[in-house]
Amino acid sequence: MRIYDGKSVFGGIAIGRIHVYKKGEQQVSRRRIEDADVELCRYEEAKAEAIRQLAELHDKALREIGEANAAIFEMHQIMLDDEDYNGSVENIVRSQMVNAEYAVATTGDNFSQMFAAMEDDYMRERAADVKDISERLIAALSGQEHGHAATEEPSIIVADDLAPSETVQLDKNLVLSFVTAQGSTNSHTAILARTMAIPALVSTSGLPLDDTVDGKMGIVDGTNGVFYVDPDEETLGAMRANQREEAEKQGLLLTLKGKENVTLDGQKLMLYANIGNIKDLATVLQNDAGGIGLFRSEFIYLEKDRFPTEEEQFQIYKQVAETMAGKRVIIRTLDIGADKQCDYFEMEKEENPALGCRAIRICLTRPEIFKTQLRALFRASAFGKIAIMYPMITSVSEVRRIKEIAEEVKEELREQGVLFGEPEQGVMIETPAAVMVSDMLAPEVDFFSIGTNDLTQYTLAIDRQNTKLDDFYDPHHPAVLRMISMVVENAHKAGIWAGICGELGADQTLTREFLAMGVDELSVSPGSILPIRKIVIETNVEEYRSKTRS
Ligand code: PEP
Ligand code: MG
């Protein structure tokens, strides 16, 4: 048995035969030609054929994996019309009097090397796209088919790398999983894999792509990022047991997936997911979340030893928005401070950090940090349904100041001609002060999301980090429940919606109570979505209300 570690793109366990996919390496020879115009005519015909193929792939992807993911093939069509790319091909053909295949291969190599050397992650990833379109053109010029991973039995596909066009062509019924030696978790291929919901690993170190692997039994543990080749009986047995357990859970998922979160008497609930990282998106999709109710953006800051740049943040927010394909994605602005400390923020030591300079207080006192994040968020909003949420609010004046800063950021972007969207803006209700002025806050914003973790801490005056006080930390305390009810009522009076994104939202003993209060949204960890959906669809809210409120 051999074991390889990779980066997980999508969880789950796959067991089956391994099929090593080798790209049909196109041997391009350099030929002298007599007539450059005739050669460029061949090039134009090949380009038209490539565009036709890409349109077909776009339609297939649109049907199978949605608009946002199909967009890659539109992008490839646009790249084929790129003036610089076409200009380079024409120049090589005319100046060197050589065949179009050679000119395309040279241009493809030059452009992809240029992209690969760029600093920006997004541009670096475009190197694979340039290679992909060049190979497609060469195949069209030589009348071959652009490679795809053909297997006859359900297999684990092992490859050096897979281009997005190759991934989408995988026959989902025959692909149990894929494992690649290269590839980043942010690439379009990884986005596609997540949407296809198959266990997948990228960046798998030391992965051999030869007969020592091809045709052997393999296990992909997508959850833990491990690939077993030729597993021993013990591992096989343990993994089969894990797979059965997963399958049982999937049984529950299967019956509830695609169902609306609506009670027996017709009350609807939005069931969203909480994430802290882009890697969590896989389970969000797997569990059929209606959106993302809380993306804790501070984790982007915590993972670095310096401030993340606007561009780094933009790429992350854009990827989340695109992957969620039009579903609402609520991104909370950074909530650094208290238990989430970042050395490079160089914060002064505080006696009571939970009551100190944290979250929005840092943003309002250090607007340059805040503005960088807002620029990234407004820009990413042009690519999906992003909503921005501000944490630790205590007053109307804070919200007004935030809105002024947000307007300044939009004005700057407008002046610079930078594309941006118009996201919804909401606040977290997680301080007793915010609860008490929720009637005044509601007209200022688009939504409320109740942070019960902090609301419990500040209402009961109990440090949520202090494990000795666990027995006193009671989020079921009537004070907390009454506050939730009050916030929902004030939200509805102002015509906005109110949800819960703290851990209490996932407390299944309270789901009926939240419905009775009129809570519009619960944002929970992805694994809690379907069990809560089950409660929702089995509840009659009116009946519950009359039993509990008489
Ligand atoms: C909360 O306070 O309930 C919340 C969701 O935010 P965090 O747990 O990140 O403070
Ligand atoms: Mg909080």
C-alpha cells in the first residue's frame, strides 16, 4: 500500500480502480509554408471550430453544473478572440513562414509562461486556460479530438492536471473521484469539482502517473486529503465502513435535498451556512444550503502574517460569490480582537479584550484597513449576490458612519472606473445595546443577523472563553430568547428580515420556537442544514404556538 497526501477539493470517500489519464501530448512539428494567407485561413477555420466546440461545452456545463461554472467556456471563447493572442499567431506565421500549429504552440507557450510568472494568483491560474485553448486549436488544426478522460468502468481518475474543459467532459457516471498532482484549490477545475460533488484532491505530492498506479485499486479520502494506492485489507475494510456511514447520512440528504424549507402551514425559512474558509464551500453545496449566512472574513486575516491585499480578498469573495451561483452570500467584515488576535494589527494590550477594541471598532478607528476590505467586497459584488454584514454594532451613529465610509469607497471606485456591485448591507445584533435600539437600527439597514454567541456573553456577563463558567453560559436563558423575539419583531415592523447566525441557530430543540418567533433565516454549520430542514417540514407553527403560548 502506498499513501499520498493531497489538498482536498471535495470530501467523501471513493473506492475503485485507478485510471491514469495522460493528455494526448500533441507533437507539433515546424513546417515551412508557401502562402501565409492560406495558412491563416486554416487558422481562422480552426478557430471557428474551437469556438463551436466551446459553445457546445458551455451548453453542457450550463445544463449540468450551472451558469457561474459554465462561464469558463465563455471566457475561453473570448480568449480565442484576443487581439494579442491572434496577433502573435499571425506574426509568427507571416514573419517565419511556418505552419499555424507551430505558431499556435509557440504563442500558447509564451502566453502561458507570461501568465505563470505574474504575481496575481488569478492571472497565474489563467496560464492553464491559455494552454487549454492552444491545445484545442492545435487539435482542430490537425483534425484530432481535444483530449478527454475516457474510461469504461467507474474509476478514480489520476492525472498530472486537468483543464476545466477536461473536467466538465468527465462522464459523471464513470468518474468516482479525481486526484491530480498539480492544480490549486482556487482553480476553475476545483470549483467545477466542488459543484460536481465528487471527492477530489489536487496538489498531491509525489503522485506517480505510470503503470505502478494505472489499473490498481485506490481509495480517495476526500475529507482527510489522502490517496491510498493498492490499499491493504485492513484499510480497505475501515474505509468501506466509513463509506457505509457516509452513505447512511447521504440517505437522509437525498430525501431532503432540493426540498423547500417550508412548514406544514406554509411558513418559509431561509437555511444558510456558516463558513470561515473558501474550502468549506464544498460542504455548503453538498448540504444544499440556500446561501451563506456568515462568512467569517477575519479568517483570511488570521491565516496571514500581514494584511491581505485588496486583490487577494477580492479573489476570495468573488470565488465564493461565483461558486454560490446567484445565492445570497453574507460576508461579515473583519471581527478581529478578543479571542481572534493578529500580531500584525499591533493592538495595544487590553484589560478586557472582549469589551475592548474589536471588530467594527477597529474598522472605524483604522479606516484604511476597513476601506481595503470594503473595496474588495464592493468589487466582488459585481460577480454574485454578496451582502455585507457589520459586527459588534451598538448604535445608530456607528451604522451611519459605516454607511458614509461605504459611500466614499463606492465614489472612489466610480471615479477610478472600477466595476462594482450594490450589495445589501446588514448588521449583526450581538450586543444588548443593539437589541434595545433594534427599532432604530432597522430602517438603516437591509437585514439583521443575531450573533447569539456574543449576545449570550454580553447579556449574561459571562466570558464565552472561560471554560470554568460553562455551566453559567446559558443561551436558553429567557433574557436571550426574549431579545431574539424583540429583534425579529422590530425587523418586521421596518420591513426587513432577521436571522440567527450564532451557534444557537443550530440548536434543534429551539427550531420550532424560532419559527414561532418568526425568525426568517438560520445560518448554521453545513452539516446541520438538512436535519433542521427535516424539523421545519414536519412542523405546524400555528399548532406549536397555540400549545406553547396558552
Ligand atoms: C456570534 O457572536 O454569535 C457570532 C456569530 O460571531 P462570532 O462567534 O464569530 O463572534
Ligand atoms: Mg460575535
